[in-house]
Amino acid sequence: MNTILRKSVLGIAGLAFTGGVFAGPIAAHADTPHTGKPVTATVHADTPHTGKPVTATVQAEGKQSTIDLNGEQTANVKAIIAATKKAGLPERAAVISIATSLQESKLENLGHLGDTNDHDSLGLFQQRPSSGWGTPEQITDPEYSTLAFLKGLKQVDGWQDMPLTEAAQTVQVSAYPDAYAQWENQATDLVTKHWNK
């Protein structure tokens, strides 16, 4: 398997974050416990040089979660992918973004949740106006919120090669740093399904 495909599909090894990324929101609680046992999923991707399908195996840590998506959630997946392309970033960035949104909001564009809200967290990524992510109107715009997340991700040195949950956690600064890993398989499947549409 070539190195480029491996980096874009597997996301291995990690480097520590340097520099000041936004102070992100505190994540929602994980729906399932982290077991620490690897789960294998088959992922289909096109090689960057030939465009021919290649099957690769992803080792996602812990128990994997999945949810059925409605029309709004699917539209948000497509918006995240479109914003990732607009930012000029590869599929791996979309996988990290979608997995993060699955954990933070189940791909729902959250408005103010009243007293049950985690501070002033809003939108697909539970970004906080008080932490500098943008205005409530901006944060609840799927393109804006994705581009803001990706701006933070690009500041993470080595994000392409680190485990998804580490890359997401470095941007989000969650109280539940391992929770993002459970969504890697579904996020990968969604990117594979919608990237070329």
C-alpha cells in the first residue's frame, strides 16, 4: 500500500500539538464505553494516482458506534465534505471532521439548548462563541463551523498521521478525549460514500 493512501486512510502515529489553537468546547458524553480493543473495518478508497478503487483495513480503537442518519444529518455530512474540499484538504480531514461532529452533535446543527446546554456550545461541532469560534450565527452555519474546525486542525502539527481521536481532541479540547474514536468507521464510510458525489 502506498504511503499517501496509508496516511489518508489509516491515520497512524501521533505528534503533540504546538501552538495556540482555539479553546474548544467540552464534548458531549460518549454513548459507549471505550474498551481499548481494536475494531477492524474495511474501507474502500481511490488511490490518488490512478483513481482505481483500493481496499484498506482501518484499525479503529475501541468499540465502534453507528447511527442511522436522517436527511438533515446527511445534508450536514455533504456540507462538511464540501467545506473540506473548499479548504483544499484531503479526505482524512473530512473523516476527522465528521467523526468529531458525530460525537459532538450526532451531525445535528444544534441551536441553543437552554439550561441543558454545555455552556454556550452550538452547531455541528459544539463550538463556543465565548471561546472565539465565531458568532452564534456563524457557528450554526455548517460551512463556517467546518472551516473553523479545519483551521484549528491545520494548526495541529502532524494531524494527518495521528490517530483520529488525538487530532480531534487537540482541536476540541474535550473532557472526553477518547470519545471521537468510536465514530471513525462510520465517518470513513460516509466520506467514502459522498466524497465523489
